[in-house]
Amino acid sequence: MIKSEKKLKKLVETLNKDNNISITDTIELLRKEKPFEGAIGLLTAFYNKTDDMSIRKTIAGFINDLKDQTACEEVIKEIRKEWKPDTISMLVSSCWQSGLNYSVYSPDLARVFLTSDYVTAIECLTVIEDSIHELSKSLKDEIINIIQESPVSQDNEKKPLIFELISILER
């Protein structure tokens, strides 16, 4: 991912305008460029605050289509923040839709798995399962430990999912 204060400033200016067409066009143009640091954070913050479904769909599409492995760190950084549940869900969904390797971030995804709604938990499980061949035994054990030590895992509607995730990690 490149650093570009100029591009970041331009994106901020566009997002601050009350012009949905300009915002959508700018996001579509970003798809054709190499991702730059800060863009994912800005777009996530905008997604979180806007009610415009067209813009939300465009932002989700952009994040889903990321193909630069270095973007993973910024996506996970945003997942760790206190966003609305549907924003977290969109970000987690992008992890498996992008096809990028999120294996090193599996502990973060396990934490989201435990604290999120059922649908987002399924998406976390999917990302971890897709990365299973990349996970070391010690990382699998760390994730199992996170799950087993969580109070959420003891009394939860997601108990079948929790058992499934542990089963996947123990294979």
C-alpha cells in the first residue's frame, strides 16, 4: 500500500461534500488505483455514518474487491474499532470475499466471532476456516484458548458455531 497525503486529502474533501454522485464516482475511481494508506479507514468511517444505501454498497464493493495483501492490516485495524454492528459485518465479509490471506489475523477474527451477531460470527468462522491450512499449531491453540476462556462461549446462541470452530481448529 502506498502513502499519499495528497490522495488522502482529496478523498477527505470528496467525502465531506454533500454530493453522492461525486462520492460514488471517487470510490469507483479508487478501484482502478493502487490502494493508499488511510483510504480504508476513511471509507469505513463514512460507511458507518451514512444511511445512503447506494454509497454503502459502493464502499462495501470497493473493500470486498481489495487485492493488495498489504490492505489486510488496515481492514483488521478497522475491525478492531467500535463501529456499528453492520459496519463490522461488512468488514468481516470483505475478508473472505477479497480472497486475501487473513490467517495471521485469525485471533482478531476469533474475538469478533465471540462478540458479534450470529451472521458476522458465521463470516468470521468462514475466514478462519479458509485460512486453516496457513495456521500453525500454536496459532490454532491460541485461538482455541481465546474461545474457551471467553465467558461468551459458555452461554450463547452461537454455541453450535463455537463447537464447529473448535472442531475445525483441532483437525
